[in-house]
Amino acid sequence: MRTAMANRLTPYMFMAPAAIIMAIALMYPLGYMVWGSFRDWNPSQTIGEAEFVGLKNYIFLWNDPNFHESLGVTLRFAFFVVTIEMVIGVGLALLLDREIRGISLLRTMFILPMMIAPVVVGLMWRYMYHPTVGTFNRFLDSIGLPRVDWLGDHALTSVIIADIWQWTPFIFILSLAALQSLPRSALEAARIDGATAWQQIIHIKLPLMMPVLIVTALLRLIDAFKVLEVILVMTEGGPGLSTEILALRISRTATEFRELGVAAAMSNYLLILLLLLTVGMFAFNRWQEARAARLNALVEEES
Amino acid sequence: MPTIRLDNLVKRYGNVEVLHGIELEMAENEFTVLVGPSGCGKSTTLRMIAGLEDVSDGEIYVDDRPVSHLEPKERDLAMVFQDYALYPHMNVAQNISFALRLARRPKSEINAKVKEVAEMVGLTDFLGRKPGALSGGQRQRVAMARALAKDSGIFLFDEPLSNLDAKLRGQMRAELALMSQRVQKNMIYVTHDQIEAMTLADRIVVMHGGYIQQQGTPEELFKRPVNKFVAGFMGMPPMNFLDGTLEERAGDIWVAGDGFDLKLSGNIATKAKAHSSREVTLGIRPSDLNYADDADPSQALTLDVQVSEYVGAQSVLLCKCGSAQVMVEVNSETPVALGQTLTFAVNQRGVHLFDRATEIAL
Ligand SMILES: Nc1ncnc2c1ncn2[C@@H]1O[C@H](COP(=O)(O)OP(=O)(O)O)[C@@H](O)[C@H]1O
Ligand SMILES: [Mg+2]
């Protein structure tokens, strides 16, 4: 009796140290943040000294036009970045999924941007966007076109372009891996069935890649909501609030406005948003697994 | 239903040549089986006909029209793959109708066709299922139905039964044989299994090492193999080979070797006399040896029985003839005890001789 119980407990005992460390490392800061978000909290105070204000910070943010603006910028940024990166990344993967000379070198070159530190990417693009000495405007000058105020009037677009440059490779390599694991013979069967290259993409390749593509898009979406360094270095959120994404606003609220409680509440809003996305992703996975299991059950029932 | 002609077909991967000039003609409505051991180039040949592999040299003619520059879809053919190659995200009906839908046939025609071929292969109740929810045999049927739905003149199979278990394979083989009689098509079937080849083929093409060894009806290949490879490949249990020397004694010709001394008569004796080299390999099928105590010693082999494999009505005896191993097929009723030395009469019509150096039949 007792050994049976001990046997059952053994796995949990082995897992316990890891679980405790996880709980402390993960839950403590999280709890701290949630706790802080209910207080009117100044960096010079300890959290105990700060006054408890209930949901005031959340309600304040709910009605704060600057927060709305920042949220809007974040959503627009994430939407455009993920959509365009998906289209280009998947498109490139479809184009480069073939055996021609030098293709592996080309593939390696495509994933280089991903390996560069975000701060460096930010600096690089800030230089290239520079109104007078930047690469782009000098190029426009040289072919006689008017200059573009990259980081001024078109700041959000410019920031989006830089992010696309850095993160399209991520989607590219995942799509390429998905493509190369597709069943070769099914594609050959499609060729015999009369599918053109384009029809193979539409009817066979994309549908079969879909599970990978959905997860990839969600991963990128979550990441896009949290992007900070590149934009910080390129525009510092300006001009005005035009590129002030949430992560940046949180950081400024904490350091410049010294409103730790509001910053914490804002983080929690972001967290809730990301949580919804993640739950969505897991739900999708679960739904797929359930469907597969149901089909397997059907097969077994018959045999 | 077209004729297909392969003219000096060569395939190279890089600078490795895997097919060395295949010459083959497949008549209308003929069931041709390409058979040979794994790696001999059967699939490559079939895939070149399908247009899935480039032709390195030579030409493929369909009704005297060169087709090697055409895309697969322009060649009027259907193919069944070894791993079935079903579209995993489409249900059975969609799998079957894919080619028709791409060709933008009218809906009513598509539905009728799906219904017709589904009935033909017994899939009517599974049209809404995805391939993942089907058993191996059912997937095999979907692959077959998909090929049938296309109504093309040429039907290619690449080892379609090799992923099925033995019982199902036998059953599908029989169904395939039935189907090939019903649908008038030019069928080319690749397999490494000589039993499949024997049971299905109008004509068998034996390949080995990128060359065609022999082609002919199953009976021709079984009775008159042109070389030692074909003789050993066709037939189960395989032909016994014994190295020997031709000797003329008193006007008769004998083949003698380690543990045997056999007088030849009839056709094979004439051929042996005319042959220039004396070094030969004697080939006798296990079924051409008959247990007979009173057999004429000059027409018989004396063998030490070592192992008896019971396979139902027949048993296969593994015996020793000198240092060589010889298999004998006997009726299971035959009273044999292991360790005995027995005499087996040789069916003279079943005696094959091969030149030992060239391995070509005399
Ligand atoms: N893509 C390839 N690259 C190089 N060699 C290949 C390739 N495909 C097949 N081969 C070689 O060609 C020969 C014939 O292959 P295949 O036609 O598949 O044989 P099988 O008779 O078993 O179907 C084999 O020796 C194989 O190694
Ligand atoms: Mg093969």
C-alpha cells in the first residue's frame, strides 16, 4: 500500500525542484507585477509603502488616449509586420525550394539578418534612413528623385520595413523546412493529375503547410507585440507618438513618468493580449490533435 | 490505348549511369511487368515514362510520338505509387476527383465518375473520409480509384502492393488481375516480387543492373530462361545451381560435378555437345526433382536430406549434393527422415545448362 503510494509520488518528487524554481522564477515577478499594478507606486518607494488604489490604474489606462494611440500603433505594427513577413517568407520558401546550384549559399544568406543583434539592426537602419547622409536618400538623390523623410512623416512604415528585413528569414526557414518535409510522392501525383506549379502550391503545398504556418504566424505575432530595441534605437517612439509601441510606452512610463503602477497595469494588458493569443494557439493545436485522435479511433473501430 | 516504345533509354545521375540503353515495346492493352531485384532501375524506368525523371539519352515514344520533352500531365497517364501518395488533406472523394476538378469537368460528370470508380474498388462507404482515417488496404484502393478516374490510356504502378501485409497483398493481387481484364489499358507494373510478376503479367521484363535480361510471357521466362540470373530470379523456391563439367562418354554427353554424374538426353544434350566450353553450371528447379528409390542412377541425383520445411501440401527439403545445397519440392506425404540419403529422379526437360563464364544458357 505504502510502496504503491510512494511509487506514484516518485515522479512528482523528481519534478519538484524544477517546479519550485519555475514557480519562484516565473510566478514571483509576475505576482509582483500584478500586485504593483493595483498601487500608486513611485520608484522611490518600496512596494509596501505605495498606496493601494484598486483598479484605478487600469481604469485610467482604459480612458487614456495616449495608451489607445500606443495600442493602435502596436496593433498596426504587428498586423502589417506579420502579414507582409508571412507573404514574403512563404513566397521565398516556395521559390527557393528546389535543387539548383548555389541554392544552399543563397538560403544561408537569407537568414543572416536574423542573427544580428536588434540594437545593431536599429543603428544600421537609423543610419540608412538618415535624411541627408543616409543610404536611401543619397540613392534617391543620385537618380534624381525627391528625398523621403523616412523617420519623420513615414516613421511607422520605416520601422515596419526594418522589422520585415530582420524577421522575414524566420518565416522563410520555417516554411522551407515545412515544404521540404511534404510528401514528395503526393506532389508527383499532383503533377501527373495535371496540376500546374501554381495549382500545386494552392491545392497541395499551402494546405499541407498550414499547421506550421499558423504556429509560425502566432509566434511572430507574439514577438511583434513585444518588440522594443529596434524601435527604441531608430525613433525612440517618435515623432510624436507615431512609433511608440506598447513596450516602449511601458518602459517610458516606468522610467520617465515614474509611474510604476501604471506601467505594471499596462504590462498586464499586454500580457492578457498575449495570453489570449497563446491560448488561441494551444486551442488550435488541441483541436487538431483531437481531430486526429477521433479519426484514429474511427479506423480502430473498423479493424 | 497506345503502344509505348522505349528506344535506347539511358539514365544518368551525375556521371553514374543507372540505365544502360533500355529497348522495350509495350503493345496495346498489354499488362507488362518490370521485375528485378531492388536497385536494378525499374522505378527509374517507370518514372521516366511518367515524366517524373528526365531522360538522359534515348527517347520514349507513345504511338510513335516522342514524349520525353512533355510534362507528366501531357502524357495521358495515371500512376499508383508505392506509398499511395494520397493527398492527406482531401477526403477520398476529393482525392479521386482531383484530376477531373483540375481539368474543370462538369460537376455532374465528376460525381458520376467518383461514384463509378468508388464502386469498382469498394470504397462507396468511405468517400467522406480523409486518408489518415483509412487502413492500408483502403488507402491502396483510393490510390487505385484515383488512377482509374482519370481514364487515361496508360496506367503505371510502382510496387503498389509492397506496403501491404501478405494476406491483403494476395487479395489485392487477385483484384488487380480482375481489374486489368475489365479496363482496357496499357498497364506497366513494377515489382521486385516474381510471384506478382508471374500472376499478373501478359509479359514480364526481367531487369538487373540497369539492363533488360529477358522479356517474354511468364511461361517463357520460367521454362526457357536465357541466363543464370533470370533462371535464379523466376520461380519459388529458386532453381538449384551445381557447377559441373561436360564429358563425352561412348557417344553420350554427361555433366559431372561434386556429388553428381548425370547423363543428358534430348534437346539439351544436343546443345551441350555443340557448346564450345566444357565448364558449365547445371540448373534444376526444386520441382523437377522427384523422389524415386528405383530411379536410373544416370538420370538422378543422390542427396543427403538435412532439413525439411513443411509448407502445407508441399514440403521443401534442404539437401546436400557434395558440398552444394540443393532444394527439392516434394509432396508432404512423402516419407522422408532427416539425415537420410535419397535418390531423386531428374526431369530431363527441366535440366538447364549455363556457360560458367558467361552465365548464358546453352
Ligand atoms: N536520385 C538519385 N540519385 C542517384 N542515384 C539514384 C537516384 N535514384 C535512384 N538512383 C539509383 O538508381 C538505381 C536504380 O534505382 P531504382 O530505379 O529506384 O531501383 P528499383 O529497381 O529498386 O526501383 C539505384 O542504384 C539507385 O541507387
Ligand atoms: Mg523502386
